[in-house]
Amino acid sequence: MSNGTIAGLAPGAVIGILGGGQLGRMAALAAARLGLRCHIYCPEPNPPAAQVTPHFTCAAYEDEAALAGFAAAVDLVTFEFENIPLAAAAFLAQRVPVRPDPKVLEVCQNRLREKDFCATAKVPTTRYAEANGPEALARVARDIGLPCVLKTCEMGYDGKGQVLIGGEDDLAAAWPAMAGAQPNPQGIVEGFVDFSLEISVIVARGADGACRTYPAVENQHTDHILDRTIVPARISERVADRAEGIALHLAEQLDLVGLLAIEMFVTQDDEVLVNELAPRPHNSGHWTIDACLTSQFEQFIRAVSGLPLGTTDRLADAVMKNLLGEEADAQRLEILSDPTAKLHLYGKSEARPGRKMGHVTRLTPRD
């Protein structure tokens, strides 16, 4: 599935990043420390990533002329979130290496394809089935069993496009609540998981097949948005080993070149179920900037650039907390006064409720 191999990028080479959010911003900063430049491509003006590099194309993902010019200006292309139109990635892949391969993007940007891929790879998930409309939903939900969760197959994140169906009375309203303004939504029904906690593992895989994993971390959500990540996760060694093994297996099955984050549920009887995949840096890996020898962002740049992967050794335990909306401004001085805290702000101009404006990582030295 990979685009073939390229020699490791030399200092001065240019990495094209599709998407201009905070993940692209932190990746561009990591690239700069390795002597590499980044060129951001994003439809929105003045995105966070474009504030840290002079190379920026503001154009639609459907603009083939702009995409062609972008491809001519870079040595390879990657992406900082998976909701990039697949056609744009495929167009670029005809002109310049794209890492991860667009086929990885195709799997990970659709929940049904993602679950089917996990099933083919013999990796456990909750029960699931496709639902193509409100009539099919009622049948599928009863087959899966209530309670269950209806999700949009594409474009859902931070709880958007997800509806809990607790009982029969919820079925009628579930489909329009999930579909929103989508003209032809595709739905997936997933069995409700009574989990003890949610964890995630981030794995990097280079063009040579070398892999490195970061330790399993524990994620706590509020209103479907990640609130904090606890490092390491409070799980047994057996569960941690199982989770890291799943991450390595999925990276290899995808023929990944880049970074993959795997969100998983740990059930009450310590079974590990894959929930979602993200083929790029992940919110639950932000702690690595301050607590690891190699951050997830540097590792991401190393992997897609054909450079040797760095060690993932952890220097400290950590708790990372997202700062949403007005929290970043309200807590900034207090955080900066805390000697255990490392503050990261994303340069976003408008602090909307629920919007990720930054994060703070608090470190505890390891014994």
C-alpha cells in the first residue's frame, strides 16, 4: 500500500501538510528542529499551522490547479487530520510521495471501512453493522442489541454525529440527529460497551518497517471531548502489552508509513476492543512533547521523512489536560506560575465553547 521508498529527507527539504490545525502546527515546529521546512495547505485563512512557517497555500481541497502547484513546491506530502477528501490525496500521490498512503486514509476516514479492516486483521471490536437509513436502523439496532450507538461513518469527531440509542423510544429521533445536514449520510451501529476505561496507543512505523510504540495512556472525556490523558494508563501489564501488540499489528497490516493512534476500550473483564484509528498525531499524545525523549510530532516527521525513528523512552509520568474555549486565557497565568506545568497554546483567534485552544501537561518525575 505504500508509495514506494524515498531516501531520508535532507535538511532544507519541504514537507507538505494537508490541514492547518494545531497538529500541523506542532508537526511543523518539530520539523524545523530537524532542519526541515513545512508547507501548509488549508482552505481556511490564517490557520494555526501557517503561523509557524512562511509557506502556505490557502485553497480548497478540490482546487486541482492549487494542488498541482502545492505538489511542485514540496518533496513529500502528509496530512494532519483524516477528513481530507480522498480525491485530493490521490491527486497528489500521482505527483509526489504521500505518507501515509492514501489507501490508509481511505480506511481510517470511514468508520465502517475501519471496523471491516479490523475484522479482516482479526483485531477485536464491539459488534457493529451498517445502517443505510431510518428503516434499516431499527432492524440493525435490534439485531445489535439495545443500548447501542449510531454514528455517522464519515466526518464525525469529538462526539459529533453520534447518538446513543438507549431503548426503542429513541429510534425515531436517532437518524435525523445523527445525519444533521448531511445529504446522503451513511451510518454504522455499534454495540454499547460497558468499559472500565478508554486507552490509546500511538505507534510509529518507518518506510523500512521499523516500529516504535508509546506506552498505553488513559483518556477521560467530558461531553465526548477529550478532557485529560493520564500517563501511564492505570491498567495491568498484561493489558498494556495486549494494547501495544494490537497497535503494532494494525500498523503492519496497513503497511503504514507514519503515525497511527488507536483508541481502545478496556472492558470490565480486561478485554481490549479497538474503537477508532487515526493515521496522524493524536490529542492523547500531546504529553510526549514534554515527557518523552522523542515527541509524537518529531516521530511523525521522522517516519514520513524516511529518517530513523527516535526512542520513545518516557522521562516522567504526566497528566495532559485540554484547554477549551475561555479556559486557556483564564488559566494562562496560573499555569505559567506552576513549576510542574508546561503550557501550549495553539494561536487560535476565537475561543468558542468546546474549541481546543491549547493544553497543559503536568509532569511527575519517575521513581
